Amino acid sequence: AQRVTQPEKLLSVFKGAPVELKCNYSYSGSPELFWYVQYSRQRLQLLLRHISRESIKGFTADLNKGETSFHLKKPFAQEEDSAMYYCALSGGSWGKLQFGAGTQVVVTP
Amino acid sequence: EAEVAQSPRYKITEKSQAVAFWCDPISGHATLYWYRQILGQGPELLVQFQDESVVDDSQLPKDRFSAERLKGVDSTLKIQPAELGDSAMYLCASSRDYLASGELFFGEGSRLTVL
């Protein structure tokens, strides 16, 4: 069975400080991991995917298969980063996308 | 820019009543998903369609929930009868196909309150 765990419900950081959102997963096969974001009054949208190895809005995430983790990081948080962040895992024959419970990030000036 | 459309945005109903939600995915998207999001939790997949076929409904409470996508385009999710525990946000999403690297496009959702 696939499972995604986000241990932090709320993360409060100051503007300019680093931010790291934790995500751990369990999956028997080769996982595809994603981070989705929902800004206030906006739709849930894809932020980044591990397979692309890209940096989006200053965020990066590294897949660590040994630790079964996919933590999201940004060196200098901005106020516009305040949002709900969901880690997600795609697996199975039809690419079922399973979400974690989410982490609310609040960036204060 | 094309978006996933959902209606109604809000629905208040009494328990034991029937309720239906509609979703129109982005044109050309073969895969359609219905997720349920209970307050404080992440979205949970209820049903996934590939064209008009259901490919995953393992988490759909089939005694009261049904979903269809008759022509492989828009979709309807029905609950009958509604129960108090069904109060949640119902999200529809679509993707080009199930191999589209997890890039789902979400609608604004339909918020259901069961009294």
C-alpha cells in the first residue's frame, strides 16, 4: 500500500529564513513524487515533480530513496510563499495520485 | 487558459437527500478524477476514469456513491442518501492521460454541507 506522511500541520517562518517541509512515503515500487500547492482562494496546483529535478519559485525537493523522503526546501522564504503544501505520490497501474495531509506555511514579515 | 469547471460551488442538503456534482474537464484530457477532501486532511481519491471507463474506485463507498462519465468528457458524482459524514469538499481534476507525470489540473471544488 502507498502512504504519504507530512508530519507538520503548520510551519511558521520569518521572511528571509529557510523553510523545509517534510514528506515521507511508503511504496513498494519505484515512486513518482510531487509537491502541490494551494494559495489562498486559488486552486490546488502542481508545484514541482521529482523527475524534473527543477527549481520552481526557488523551491527544490530531493528524492531520498534510502530515507523514503521527499522534503521541500527554500533557502529564503517570501511572504508570497504562504500557502498549503501537499506532498503526493503516484503509483500503481493507473498512476493513482495519493496526497499527504498537507502543511500550512505562514511566512511573517 | 482552459480550466476544470465544477458545479455547484456550494451545496447544503439534509441527510438522506440525494446530491449530485458535475465536472467538465479540460478539453482533450482523457483522465478524470474525483477527490474528497475533509477539513484538515489531504484530498482522497474516490474514483478515476480513463476516458469513459472506471480504472480505480477502490475508495468509493459504492452503497451510496456513484460516478459516471458516459461520453468520456464531463462527469457526474452522485450521493444517495447523503450522510452527515459526507460533508466535505469534492474536487474534480483532469490530466492529459494517466501517464502525464502526475500533473493534475484541479477545479475549484464543490463544498457539501449535510445537515
